[in-house]
Amino acid sequence: MNLRVLPFSAGAHTSPTGAFKYYVMADPYPDLVYAETPKGAVYIEEPDSERVARLYDRLWEKSLPETASVEFISALSEELP
């Protein structure tokens, strides 16, 4: 598991509907995306999952590296009462 923070300075979140899970499957199974929406769960398979893969890559690129993310969270926790 990787933990990365997407700072406000990165701009608008490219997934405004919320969190999603992207599963890279071994052949012969298609990659799969799972997302929770206000109307329920959504499952997306290839080739439509490729759009979500690109969205994930953009989020990853804009997020802080793992070490910086942990430091950011630690600093915030010290500010809590």
C-alpha cells in the first residue's frame, strides 16, 4: 500500500466524484475499476478503464512523494489539539 497526499496546491482534483480502486488483472482478465457513487457502486472494465488509468496517473504525478506525504501528515498531526 502506498500513501500519498494530493496537496491543495495541485489544483482541482481530477476525480471529483471521489475515490476509486483500479485493479490491474493478470491475463486473460481485463483491468477493472471500482468506484462508489451517490447512486451506488460502479464497475468499469477495459477499454473504458483506460481513461481511469490516465486519471490515476495524473493524480499520482500531482501528489507528494511517499516520504513527503508521511512528513506532511505527521506535521498536521502535531498541530492537532
